[in-house]
Amino acid sequence: MNIPEEFALCFLGILVETGKTALIKSATEDRLTQEDTKIHIENLRRAVSEESYFKNQSFAVSLWIALAHTIATNKGVKPAELRRAFENRLSEIFPAPLAERLFRYTFKVLEKRYGEVKSHEDAIRELEEHRKNRRAILTKYGCLSQISPTKTRLRGTDTWFVPCPQCKLEKRCDKNTKKFHCACGFKSAYPFPLDPAA
């Protein structure tokens, strides 16, 4: 199987961000076994040279997002346990030596690159750029449609106001309204029965 490195690196970045458990859950919904999932991950890893992980800015952002997700899902946990949780996240996907290198690299990048971030806008801009780059790669290889989805507007149920026969307070009704209840205590079937006196 000949997978382009750019594509494989993009998917591995997604996998690092979401975690292997999310992939397994998705794979079981698609009726893939855990063995199939392992094979797919292995094929993706084979398509990427080890040094590409450390040169690709988008993959560095994926590591940053994965670390943030690990911290967010393990609130109140000691730093040593957070370290293990993040190491486990990486070692689920990569062989132990590479996972360790990526772990160290994540903190090196955080100190160097993200220590320079002056404001939230800088971080947001970088995340937006990351999203656009990923979308371009996935579109290029046919994983996403090039036509942006149109927003479908679902029309709600038509409603109207009906005055209470006793107190004249208006209540909202629709075609499914069967009983009319008012705050004044008036209760009746809806639509109101015809008045025989009229």
C-alpha cells in the first residue's frame, strides 16, 4: 500500500489528537476489528519517515492539542500521572522509542514555540491555520468534499396565538395542540368546541 507521507502524517496527527480509543470506537462502528485498526495504524506509520514528525509544524500542533486534551480529561491529577497519561497516549500509536522522543519533543516545542505566543489571538490564529492546512490535505486526497456543505434550514412548526375564552391571555398553539390550559384555570379541548348559543 503506497500512502503519501503528507496524508499519513495528517491522519496520524488526527489520531494523536483524538486518541486511539476514539479510532477503535469509530472502527467498530464501521465493523473493523482491532487487528484491522492496528494494521491501518502500522501502514500510516510506515509511510512517514521518523524525522518528518519533528519537522512538520502541523504535527507539532497536533501534539500540543493532544497534551491539552490529556490535561483537560485528567483534571486534579498529579503531574507524574499526567505524564504517564500523555506517554500512554503516544505509546498506543507509536513504538516506545519514538513515543518517548515525541514526548520530549512536545515539551521542547511548547517551551520554545508556544512560550513566544503573546496573546490568545496568536494561539487561535495558529489553530485556525492548522485546521485549514488539515482540511486542504484531506480535500486533496478525496477525504473531504471540495464543495462546502450548504446550511439546511429546517422550518419549525407553524404556531399562532389563541386568546383564552375566560381571561383573554394569549397562548401559543400549533397544529398538534389538543388541550388548552391557561394560568387562570381554564381547561378545554382544543380547538374549542363550537358554542351552541352562537
